Amino acid sequence: MVPKFAQLFASTLLLLTPLLSIADGRDIGVCYGLNGDNLPSPNEVINLYKRCQIDNIRIYQPYPEVLEALRGSGISVTIGPKNEDIASFATSQDAANDWVNTNIVPYADDILFRWITIGNELIPGPLGSNVPAAMNNIRNALDSAGITLAKVTTVLSGTALAASYPPSAGAFGSDITETMTGIAAILAQEDTPLLINVYPYFAYSSDPSHISAQYAMFTSTAPVVIDGSFQYFNLFDAMVDAFNAALEKINFGNVKVAVAETGWPTVGNEPYTSVANAQTYNRNLLNHVTQNGTPRRPDYIMPTFFFEMFNEDLKGNVVEQNFGFFYPSMQPVYPFW
């Protein structure tokens, strides 16, 4: 599926006019978390996605009320089980069958399931070695149910890389190389991307003496990192290409990557967090990923999910609570969609 994705609200037309030329053919989505005690109903949320013409949604577990709201919406869905369920899927085909038959099959006629994420940032970690077997068993369950369009993958954070600088040095940790090779073999077989979470904000805010705001927010006018024949003007590309290099090192350079989360918070760690910084990062990111690949994969327009739709007041700290494009009232934090 190649969603056409968003044109923009008339109220923000003048602010975002440069984006209109790329309104067709974009493979962009927004994550929808529910860690808030004041969020609108799922029906209201899905209607907001539709009004914004956001064609892809990522949810973190199969909430029945969200899946019911998604019926007939035309929105492509990326979904995963809870991390604590992965071990049972790895050891029991029946457990994988039960999950698919409970959470996917009843909705499959009315919802386009795109990716099933088997583990969210589970690797590295004590449960990570279960992911390849769990992916296989969930894939078997989908096949048995006749659900052929949904593909299995997993989601990694930067902690999966033992090295990431320069990007060509990107490599998975030795403790997870076997696991990642098994995962990559499954992904290659089905031409499915590895999903990664990419947050220049955290790198920049933790080391501003070495990482500039311009490099983090796509505003550098000259290359900041020169890595052999590759020139990096922004940190996002460097972080993504470290994963591409890591896949090459396990002989799966043919496996693509897609971004499962990226974004910028508006509150909680000034001066790094601000509405202006979040708007700059997200707008420049949207322009970038809809027109350009990375230096290492220049011809590949990468599917990307923004994090996230709403500010969520039950998250662990103020920064994490304030990545949203919208307040729970459904008023925009800043003009974007």
C-alpha cells in the first residue's frame, strides 16, 4: 500500500504552503497512544485522523474500542501485542493463533492491517531472543487465517546498536547479532522493513556541546558529518543510516528500514523543548522524508510515523507527556496538519 496522505487544514494553509507540492504519494502516519486520563473517545480520535487526512496509524496494543472505531475508516493500521506476551508466542503456536484470532481476524474485513510489530524496543533485553520465533508463529497464524497483507516486523531503539558513529560504523551488539540475523531473514523473505525509533531530540538535548540545534532540526546548510563518500546535513539521516550499516554487516543490506516513531517535545526541558523547535523539526522532517532518502539509501522514500497525536498526561515525565500535535481537547498544540 502507498497511501497518498494529507493535504492540510485550510487554517494552516499559509503557514505550510511549501508542503503542498508533496501532498501526494507520502507514506506518513501518526502514533496514537492512550496513556492519558483525559483523552477524547476513539471515535473522535479516528474522525480527527480522517479530517487531517492522516492515512496511517500506529497503536501499541489491540484496544477493542480503537479497533471498532477504525472499522471502515480506510486508515492503514500498524499494531502490536504487549511486550509481555511475546515469549508465549515464541513457544506456542496456539498462543499466537489465539492472539491473531482475537485481535486481528474479527476486524480484518473492515481494517487494513499493514504491520504487526512483534516487540516494541524489546531488543536488547531478556525477552529479545523470543522475537524471531514469535514473528514466525504470528506469521503462521496470519497465513492460516488468510490474512496475507499484514506483515510481521519488530521495533528497535538506538540501544540495539553497539556503535553508531560515524554512521558507517553502525553495528548491532554482539549479544543480539544472532537474534537480529534471524529477524532480518524473516523480513527479507517478505520484503518487510525493520521498524526503528529515531529521536534526534534526545541526542541533541543530552549533548548540546557536540550536537548543534541546526544538525538536529534539519537546518544545517553545510555537511556536519562526512563519512567516506556520504555527507550528513542532519542527525536523523545519520541515525537511520547507522541501522542501514548494521544490517549490511549481518549481510542483510537488502532489508529496508522504516521509522516507527520520531518527534520533538514542546515542554519540559527548556530551551531544547519548545513549540518553535517541535514545529521546526516536524515540518522539516516531513519535507525531508517525503522527498529524500538518506545518503546511504538515496532512492528509498522511507515510511515514517510521527510521535504522536496527543499529549498524554500519564506518561512518566513532563517531556514524555508533551510530544503531541494535539491537546486532549483536540485543539492543535501548534499548526501542522
